[in-house]
Amino acid sequence: MNSSGSLSYLKTFSHIYIEEQAAAYSAAVRIQNRYPDAVRVPIRHYKDMFNRPHQDYSLQKQSPKLILAVKKGRLVYPGAPVCQDFGSRHFYYTSSIMNCLYDCEYCYLQGMYPSANLVIFVNLDDIFREVEQLLEQHPVYLSVSYDTDLLALEQLTGYLDQWCRFTAAHPGLTIEVRTKAANVRTIRQLSPCERVIFAWTLSPETIIRRFEHHTPSLSARLKAARTAGEAGFSLRLCFDPLIRTEDFSRTAEPFVRQVFGEIPPDMVRDASIGVFRVSDSYLKAMRRNRPDSVITQYPYENDGGVCHYGRDRSAGMAELYRRLLSQYLTENQIFLWEENQTESGEARHEGNE
């Protein structure tokens, strides 16, 4: 893995599956033009490929295929309890892309989706129109990058720049872009807006190298985060998920010190802390996909359908990071995910047509 992460898939999509109704969209044409040698396969509906039975997720992850589709039904959903709303009253999320090109062993997507192939919905303007309808009623806080990494895919889609421009033109809208990417040049080319919150997922380098495959190094992420802050975007630091390892307590303090050695505290809007947790239904699929992973095979406690390290242990892990972050940020800037919140994957992803 190089410091910026390895996303060689972006150069090597061997097959592109295209819904018949998606083919004429400008985004579909633009994306296809990037891969003139790819085999193009017309399909009736993306689920004919994405949801077919007996797929090998791990094998697909080694060489994912690209699916271009039109998203129908409801396009913007109320935020789920498992997701931090950061005090926002009108909290929503949307997904213009399904799946991520990174390969983190703890990622819930491998438990939620039956396929590792990448689905790009080409009708982004329809999502914009639905957001505008919500804005006629009240301000909107919208997460746009939960089920993928929009920044990592920006050179392929151009969606993030469109989101930045759309947000700047709609004063009632604030968006969050969760990412692990480190493409500094791309960040510098985006249209800056302080109501665009870049939320970097940060982990100690030992966790990155061991579990976050193909992702950028910690130092590369911090450089990208600082670039975003200097460019005029809001900056959120996400210490989530915290992964319990034998050196968890020893690595926490130098890790946090490195973070704020690279990023001035006064550049940070806020920070989130969350210990690893996942629904039991997702975990079953994750264990099938990764039978050799110490993360998926850990003997978690099942608490009302949510699997975690146990309330006391999870609380202790979160409290350690809260104390460390409080040396740099105010208490009002630190958000903790509460253990009594419940996973609701079905609610979060209803309506994906």
C-alpha cells in the first residue's frame, strides 16, 4: 500500500453493466468514455446483477465491476439512530453510489450488500430536486457519503464538485462527506463552501495497515484534511470505529498527538467518537465473507441485535478518547455515539430500487 492508498480498480474496470434507461444520461456517457476497452453489457435492472444469488464477495472485491443505474423511489431518507446527527434537527442521508473501493475488514457494507461491485446512480439531478423539496420545508443536514467514499471516486464521477456547488447555492443545506481519501489535488479543485463538512475517518497507522486495506496512510489523510480546512471547508475528525487490539491503550495517546500535530485544533469544527458496533444480521454475512479476520470473528456481545465489545468495555474505550480529545477541543465539540442507540439497516436503506 502506498501512502495515498491503492485504487488501481479505477483504471481497470473490465466490465460495465448499464441499465437500458441509464445509458443516455450524461454521467453514464462520461463514465463509459473513461473505459473505452471495457466490455459493455446492457441489463434491464441493476439488481439483476447486484442482487443475484451465490456471489463471492471476497473474489469480487479483488476485481469489482461497474454498474450504471437510475435510482428510483425515495432518494433522500431520514437519518438512522446508528448515525450521529451532531445535534441537527433535520438529519437525512442519501446514496448516489453503492459500495466502496476500499476494503476495510470492519466495513458494514460487506454485511449489508450481497455484491462487492460498484453501483453508480447516474440521475444525481433527481436527488438534488428531492433535496430542494425538503429545503422548502426546513433546513437540511444531509450525509452524502455513508455507503461509499465520494472523495475517493471524484475523478471517476465528479459528483462531489456538483454537491459542493449545489450546497453553496442553497443556504439552508449543510452536507457531510465522510472519507478516508487523500487526493489533495482533487480537494484543491473543488468549489469551497463552509457548509460542506469533510469528515475524515482516522485510525492509528497500525490499524490502517492491518485492517483498512487499500486506504491512505494516516499522514496522507491528515495532509488532505488540512488541505480541505485551508481551502475553506469545514473539518470533522472521526475516531470511529475504534477497534480493540492488544495495544489499544498504548497507541491512543501518540495517535491523537499526531493528529493535532498535523491539524491545528482551531481548524476543527468537531470530532466524533464511536466504538465498533454492527447489527447481528450484517455480522453473520461479514463472518462468511471474512472467515480469517480477527475483527469479524471476535466474540462480540449481542445486545438487542447490535454486536459490540460490551457496554463497559466500549464505554471505557470511548472515554479514553474523550479525555485525549478534550486536551485539544472543547466538550461541546466532542460527540460520542451512545451505546443505547440501535442499528436500523433496514430503515436506512429502504427504497433502494
